[in-house]
Amino acid sequence: MKKRIKLKGRIKTYIQFCIYLGILCCVVDAAMFIIDLRAGTLLAGYIVLYFAITLSLYFYNKPVIMNELISFATEYGQIQRKLLRELDLPYALLDDTGKVIWTNLAFENIVHQPKGYKKSITSLFPTLTRDRLPDNNGVDEAQYELEYEGNEYVARLRKISLEEMAEHSDMIDSSGYEGYLTAVYLYDETALRIALREVDDQSLAVGLIYLDNYDEALDGVEEVRRSLLIALIDRKVNKYISALDGICKKLEKDKYLVIMRKRAVTQLQESRFDLLEDVKTVNIGNEMAVTISIGVGLDGLTYAQNYEFSRNAIDLALGRGGDQAVIKTPESITYYGGKSQQVEKNTRVKARVKAHALQEIITGKDQVLVMGHRMPDADSFGAAVGIYRIALTLGRKAHIVLNEVIPAIQPTVELFRNHQEYADMIIGNQQAIEAAGSNTVLVVVDVNKPSITECPELLKFCKSVVVLDHHRQGTETIENATLSYVEPYASSSCEMVSEILQYTYDNIKIRPEEADCMYSGIMIDTNNFMIKTGVRTFEAAAFLRRSGADVTRVRKLFREDAQGYKAKADTVSQAEIYKQYFAISTCTADDLPSPTIIGAQAANELLNIRGIKASFVLTDYNGKIYISARSIDEVNVQIIMERMGGGGHLNTAACQMEGMGIIEAIGVLKGTIDGMLEKGEI
């Protein structure tokens, strides 16, 4: 490293001032010679004497002054070094590779390393890698949060150029300096973070607790014992919340308002809301166990916003089938529970109310557009046909939005395309967007996620939107719907539409092909009335049968070809039994017209294996991995598929994955199952 030391700046000017003054005297003497020769000669003699004395003192005192300056600078640097060495703020210097070259006492005390530690900073703080240092990431300063031995620090890093340091020296001119250093400052924020967490833990959380099957549970208890059942439930809920230092206030016969600290919510999460299972233990002879839904809102800007979050959370819990807890914050929604099937409601009051509301909406519009989900199945298309019939009966023009027809429902769709009366029933996306207007109502069936609807853009063009679905709601939902009728306990959307048909118009006339289409939707979604089948399912099927549905015709519509049947058999035969209770297989999509349907059917077949609690079939089709998940009653496959970006029912769910192959997708599926088993989520 090259160094040349000489005087510079103000001190150089001060020392050379006498010489500059002598030069000025020479100029004055020249003027004096012009005015008076004797005066000029006298002044010249004085100037010679002045220069002799000044130059003698300059050359004699310069080394002495330089030594004094160097001595002062040395003492000044030693004082600075001592102050920096004993500074309470932990401080270190790194070279351009991230190697520690100097530390002060405070830094050494924190990292428990002696003076002279010369290893990389990464050896002390693994997250502080070389690529995160200033200059390596294109900046001169950087800041990171670090944790070391239980303490939390904010590390501020600053680039220090050696050349700039030399240029800013006031007394010494140094050239030839190259490179840079990195200064590291550590700010201990452990106490601050603890205080902030303490304040956050004390913040208000608002909860709502609803009894899912209050009326149904009371119906199975003797009248004289009903008050006892209610009292036991009240006592269990109040005792549980009181143990968390919370307040529980009963709003209605089956609704509670809960106020508690955020810390209590953390305790609930750690116990995975065991109140859900605890309430089910209340039994005084009631035939049906009582289940509850919990909605919690927190981290809002105001108490009112937390309450609104809790309202949204309880709506989600109920929309997903009840018997679960939902926590909603401004950034996220978290689900717990949901391991039991929702109880079928015996009353049709809600269906009648929704039917009348739908009738009012349709009669107030000029046109009705109906759409289901992409790659529609029999239930999606059948429900759309039912809404189409309602619109025609009410004297309104209607269209079904349908683009790609999968082979599984091709025979059903051909029933209408080959009929003159339904010539303009089916239209594509572009036609639907062009037809949509301010006086158009859009009815979405068999789906409540906007991203997987047949035409997501259509939701933006229709101000009036109606949602009819039987799938459990997730985080993504169709917002600002004029009417939303989501019933997870229903077996299918066709069942829901069949009930609405009966209340929309007295003695409504349904054509046989329409009845066949809706009946086939119920058959497919219930796996021939074996899954999620209740009293109302058979009542809807009986209504369609009376309206002209023929079981033989429907069966012929869904007969498989030999190739598909063999593919399903191969899928079942190569299934892997994972963790003793999960069957995982793949469906080969080569030359199959509808491989995803074959995969779903194979997943149903795998449940017939003794001991299997859930089945998963993966299909590689059109650059995506489709996973069909099925279970009977012991495992909630919905939450497994939701974790992987999909959704569905407790025992019927699916998801789609992109950017990976079958082997990688199976690995992701197994990792998800392992993680949820470890945490007790399934």
C-alpha cells in the first residue's frame, strides 16, 4: 500500500502565510521604486532581511511542526480507538470478503470470542452470508434481523471506502488507498421485542360461537330434559372461556359472543380448539352429538374491525359445514377441526326462502346466464339445466355458458344440442360476455371459487350474481353475490336445484331430458346414492323421477368404454398403501378421452379396500397434475386438498398442480399428509 505524506489544507496555508506576505511586500517595493528610488532601496533592504529571517524559521521549524502534528494525530487516533474499543454499542469491521478484522469489547462479549477473532462473520451469524453484505447486493447500507443465543438483534451494515477516508483527511494527503471495509453495528432489541409481543398478546380478540345443530339435538331429547342439555352446554362453553381469562356472553339460544386476549387465541391454537371435541361429550340421552362452530377475529385496526373479522370467520366456518374453528386476520385465514360430516337439516325453510329470493331476482332481470366450473361434470351441467328451466318458466331468456365438453358428459349435452327447442341454450365465453349487461343476472352453480368458474371474466360484467353450491367454502369466494346459497350438507347441486324448482313455480313442468340430466348429477356425486345421501337426497330424486327421469336412460348415458374400464382397473391394481391407511395411485392419461373422470372413479374404488381411510389418484393431463381425493368418514380430505391449493368436501375433494411431474407431486402429497398427521390435523 503506497503512502506519500505532506502538509495540506488550512495548516499548510497558515505556515506558508509569511512567504506570501513577503511576496506582497516585493510587489509594494516595485511600486515604491517608481515613486522614490531611495524609499524603494530602503524597503528592498528590509525585504531581504525579512526573507532571510522567515525562510530560516520556516525550514528550521517545519520538521518540528510535522513531528508535533504527527504526535497529535497519533494521540488523537489512540483516543478514538480507545473510545471505539470501549463503546457500549457492539461494533466490528469486516473486509470485502466478510472476514472479521477488528471488534470492540461489546461485540466480543456478545459473541463470546476473544480479541483477534479473524473468521468469517457467517460463522457467528449463519444468516449473514457474504452475498448479503453491502456492495455485493448493489447497496452501500443494509439492515437485517438476527437471533443469537436467544437474543434478538438488528444488524446494520455500512460500506466504508478506504479511498474516501483518505480524501477526507484534513492534515495528511494520502493516495494509493484501495478497497473497502464493512462496518457492522448490532442493536439489541430483545427487550423491545418482548415488550411489543407482550402488548400484542394483550390486544383484544373477538370470537363468536354457534351451535350447529341446536334444534336437531333437542329433538332427540325428552322435553323435560332439554333445559338440562342447554345448561350443560352453557356451562361447558363458559367454563372453557373462563379458563382462558375471557368473557363469554350468550346472545341467542344458540349463539355466544366471546371477548379474550390474543394470548388466549394462541392457547386455543396450541390445543387445536379442543372445545370442538369437548362439547360433543355432552350426552344426557340425546341421539345426536352437539357440534359447534367458532369464528375468531384479531389484529384489526379497531375493535369493530375485529368483530367484523369474527363475523366473516363464523360465516366461513358454517359455510364449510360447521364443527370447526376459523381465525381471520387482515393477512390470513386459518382453519381448525372440520373432521365430521355436517348434519342434514330436516327443514326445507331455508330452501323455500332462497327459492323465493331467486325468483324475485330473475323476474327483475331480462336475461339469465348460468355457468358452472371448468371441465363441468354431470352435477354442474345438471344444475345449470335446472336453473335454465326455472328462467324459461318465469318467462326470461336464458343461456348456459359452456366451452369444453368432457367425454363423460358428452352424451348428456348431445341430448340438448340435437333438440330444436334448445338450439341457443349453450353459448361460449365470448358470446356470454357480449350478451352480459346491466339487466342480466349470472347464476353460478356447483362452484364458489371464482378462479375455477367456466368464465371468471363474466363475474366482472354482471352486477347481479347468484351462487348455488354444495361445496365447502374456502378462502377464495365469489364476493358481493346478490344471493348466496351454499349448503355443504347437500349431496349435490342438482339436489339443491331440485328443491328450488319445487318452490319456484307451482306444478312446474320439467322435460324428461332435463329430469334425466339432473338425476344423473345426483347419481354421480353420490356414487349411486352411496356417499352423502340423506332423506332430502331421496326426496329430490323422487321429485325428478315423478317429473320423467328414467333410471335406465341415465345408466346408459354413463356407461364406460372398455379402454376406460381397463385404465380404472390398472389404477386400482398399482395403488400404493401409504402409512397403512392411505391409498395413492396414478392414472395413465394416454389415449383416454376423460382421464380425470377415470381417476375420480378409481379413487372411489380404492375406498373399498379394507382399512383404507382415504384414497388419492393423480392424473397427468394437459400439462397439469389432477389429484382426486376420496374418503368415507374418518379423514377430512378437504383440508388436505386445501393445503395443496384445492378444495371440496370432507370426503370428496380435488386439486390441480402445475410445474411438476407425477413423482414430484406424489412427494408433495406425502409430505402434506406427514405434516398434517404430525400436527394432528387429520
